[in-house]
Amino acid sequence: MPYPEIRPRRLRRSPAVRRLVEETRVAPAELVLPMFVKEGLTEPRPIAAMPGVMQHSRESLRKAAAEAVQAGIGGIMLFGVPTGKDETGSGGIDPDGILNVAIRDVVSEVGDGTVVMSDLCLDEFTSHGHCGLLAPDGSVDNDATLDAYAEMAVAQAEAGVHVVGPSGMMDGQVGVVRRALDAAGHAEVSILAYAVKYASGFYGPFREAVESSLEGDRRTYQQDPANLRESLREVELDVAEGADMVMVKPALPYLDVLAAVRAAVDVPVAAYQISGEYAMVEAAAANGWVDRERVILETLTSIRRAGAGIILSYWAVEAAHLLRQRY
């Protein structure tokens, strides 16, 4: 048998050669760190299901935000955890509610040093744990929820946020939020639309992080994991309504969807590497089953390769340091 004339292995022979021909690279500026702030805390509180992730106090949030800016990541996504909840999620609209206070804290700390984003959803603030207001029959009332989202968006904009992230998967949410922001004089605030958000089993650890009080499930408004064409329709609608960026969530189980979304639109595409994805790797690494740092970078690279130009990850700051060491 003749020896091969074409040898692709030549381009794998050393770290330097592999680095030279690497097709996909993740940059720290493409990473966004989700952060939780808990009302009333005086010091950060560990989240058991997400080793290394904290519920922050207002003071520790400011410090961690400054460290994230120093690491060179592209943004921060804020989630508020209130001490009290009600049927309508009024704490999300209250200018003095924990999320709006946290936005002001972080913006005053980092200014334009990074992009400050905020989750625009009622689930952390409602006593029933759903992402919207309930109708008398217990279902989520889409249009009544849109009115609440409009108020919440304006409250977050007035707190100084740079980007709002409507994540409740209500029909028409992007258009309503865009009109509300513009009418209130906040045309400069961008919208990162959770355009593709599946009813996933990977959200479990997040529920602990935000102390969710969810009763039932969210399958009547989050998407069926079996569907791709429906996702592309959602993306098309959100872009038509004024979304500046769109997001796919979760990331790793939906890389095919992510690639299809990237091919379909000409706006920036984000992906959220969610709590269950994070927790699986951390658990496997704690048992010695995987090389933790290697797997962190491998998962981020796979998300970037599939088409995400922005990646929300709980490893954002650590990954930024690892990437700087690598390159």
C-alpha cells in the first residue's frame, strides 16, 4: 500500500501550528456574565447547585462587576432576587426594587466600561413563579403581561441599563418594549430578545439561584424542544419588531438551532450557556471525570463555532483569564 501523499496532520504537529490555523476563537469581549443580586444580603451567599456562583449583596455585586470589567468581558446580565413577591410581580417595576437598584449600583460602578444588561421578566418577582400575569383560569395572560413588561422596561432604562433582555416568551413582547422605551425617551436602550427559549430541563439550578416559586411549568409559552422551524419564526418576528440582538437558550443542546438562527438573520446572535450546562461540567470535574478548564473552553468554542457572537456564561470571567493565557 502506498503511503499517503496528503497529510492533514502536518497542521496539528505542535501547539504553535494548531494555534496558527485555528478556525474558531472565543474572545473575552464576546462573553457576558450573568449575576444574581439578593435583596437584604450583607455578604454573598453560595448557590449550592452552581459551585462558584453566588447570590450577591449590593456591595459584593459592585465589586464583582468591577472585577469583570478588569477581566475584559463584554457585558453583565443582572437578575434580581427580592425578599417579597406578589401576584403581579410589582417588585420588578418598582424603581426601588432590587433589580432596578442593582442596575443603578452597577452602572455607577462601571459606567460604560462594560455593557450592563438586565433580565426583563416577572418570574423572579411573582408569587406563582410564572413569567407573566395570570388570568382567572390560572393561565398566563399574554397581553396583560405585555403592559407590565412595558413598565418594567422603562423602569430599567431609567435606572441606567444599556440593554434589556425580554425573556418571558410572550407574543409581541419585543414590539411593545421597543415602543415603550422610545415613547419614554430611551431610544438608545437596546433589546436583546430571548427569541428562542426552550422549555428545557436544564434550568434546574437557576431556579435555586433566583429562589423560584414556580408552580407547574412554562410549556404554554416557552418553546417545545422538538421544534426548529418554530424557532426561526420566533426570530423573524422579533427582528421585525425591533430586536437589536437575538438569543438562543439553552446553548449546548441546541447548537443546530443556533447555527440555523445565525444563517437566518443579520443581527448579532447570542447564546446562553445555562445553569444546568454549567452544573453538569462542575459536577463531572469535581468527580475527576473531566479536565475542567479544558472542557470549559471546549464548550465555549463549540457555541462560538455554531454561530454565537455573544455567549452568556457563568464562567465568563474565568474563561477570559484562561483565554488570555492561551493566546
